Amino acid sequence: MAISPPCYEFTASTAQEAKNLLQAAQNLLDAHMVMLAPGDGMVRHDLLKRTPVALTIHLDLTQVVGTANEVSALSRTVDL
């Protein structure tokens, strides 16, 4: 049985979506490792260390840091 190699691309726009997508990516990787060594957790653990994959993450926290800076500045103003 030949399997076409899957390539996944995810997009998230909230922190919760980002966390969910990271978990989904981990679950997909685990599922594919099971195909390489069904039923043998020790072998899969070794395969995780040796199996090449490509993963690129672009995490833009510009809005989070901007908001944190605003809160910090407001806090300093209130404390004066």
C-alpha cells in the first residue's frame, strides 16, 4: 500500500487556536510514527529521534507584546 506524503499547513489567529494546532501537529506526527512501528512504543520512541521531518513555525507576538507594553505603561501611570 503506497501512501502519498502529506504536507500540512495550519493558520491560527488566536492563542487558543495556535495551541490547538500545535497539539494537532503533534498528534499527526504520533499517528504517522504508529504506522512505522505499530504496537511498539519503545521502537517509536527511537524512531522519533531518527525520523526526519520538516517543521517551520512563524509565531508573531507583535500584538501580545504591544498590549503588554500598554498595560505596563498604564500600570506605571496608576502607581504614580
